Amino acid sequence: MRLAHLHLPGLTRYAHAASLQQRLVTAHLARKAGAGPPVAPTLLTCELHPVYTCGRREVALLSAVQQAHLRAGGAADFHEALRGGQTTFHGPGQLVAYAIADLKRHGAGARAHVAMLEEAVVRTCAAYGIVGRRTENPGVWVDARRKIAAVGVHLRRGIASHGVGLNVSTDLMWFERIVACGLEGKSATSFEEMGVSGRTVGEVAERFAGIWKELLGAEHVFRIGEEEEVPYE
């Protein structure tokens, strides 16, 4: 088994990244329905223009005034996401990693998949000398108060999508407009705030892909482009 890695250079609009992710999910669903052999698990990584995304269950709870506050006078976008979880921020300096895979083929359930994503973040942080940890709260934390990565997934017919948002050099001021995980008194942190500077999202994406490959048990990682078909395993 191989892991396909699609990395989008530069800043990407959320709508474009979400559309690419859906195309990959659709390809996996088609193969699962018998339209061909199984396809490779795929990791889509990118760095987004400022955007707040909200899980399907919470979006109805946000008033028009609250949504306008998140849009910051047009400086940020706001989108409903298929994933579970509450409102989170994505933007420049943050690694967004969408992991698209058929969990049944990998012998994992939804909880195990989330745990693996968190473990991939923990190991990525460790590669840069940062101690991340899993707690009773979702995501990856550096201590009881500060969160360095958000984790949220969506599952359809056993095909997982969405994934993590890991703060590398993110402007943490954006997180002041939301309550992290719905938990009062918590805050966001980043590689830079933890003393690790000069790292690019692209570099961290490569590191994350290598670690995700190991956790999946894939043999190697190979890159694909936006216009390529999802490759067979």
C-alpha cells in the first residue's frame, strides 16, 4: 500500500480545498462501490486564507451577528464544514491536513482514526522538540491550557475525510474570536510561540505525511497533482 500526498502550494481558499477533498472522497466511494480496484489513501495538505469553519451541528446555533463577527469585516471567510466539532480557525501559517482513507480497509474505526491523527500530530511536534499530548479534550495540547492542533473528521460509508489544523506560525490573534473547543479559559499556541521559528507549512506537511504513512502502515509516500486521478493502491 502507498500513501498519495497532494500538497497545495501558497495560500488556498477553503472552498477550493474542500472541493478537492470532496473529489477525492467521491473517487474512494466509487471504487468502494465496485467501479474499480481500491485506491490509495490520500493526504491533502494546504495553507488556507483566513477562514472560520463550523461543524454541522453548531452552525445553526450561530446568529448572523456572530457570523459577521467571525468574518472580521471581510478579512476572513466563514463556511459550514461536514466534520464534527465546533468553530475553528484556519489561516496562513497553519498546516491543514485532510486524511482521506477507507477505514475498513485499514482495520480502524472512527475513534481509532482520530487517535491516529492526534498521534501523528504528537510525533510531528516531537520532531521539532515540542511535547504535544492528547487529553480528554479533542485535539493536541502542549499543556492543560494551550492547544496546538485541532482535530475533526467526517465519515461517510467508511470513508474518512477532514483531519487536523496544526499551528506553525499562525497569527494567534485570530483565535480570540472563538472559544477553543467550546472550553472557556483555553487558548491556542503554535510552533513559533513554543520557540520553534523559521519553519514553513510545506516543510511540516512533508514531515506529517511521512509520519502518517508510518501509522497507516504504507510503504512509501508519492506526490500527486490537482489534476491527477486518485491512484490505485
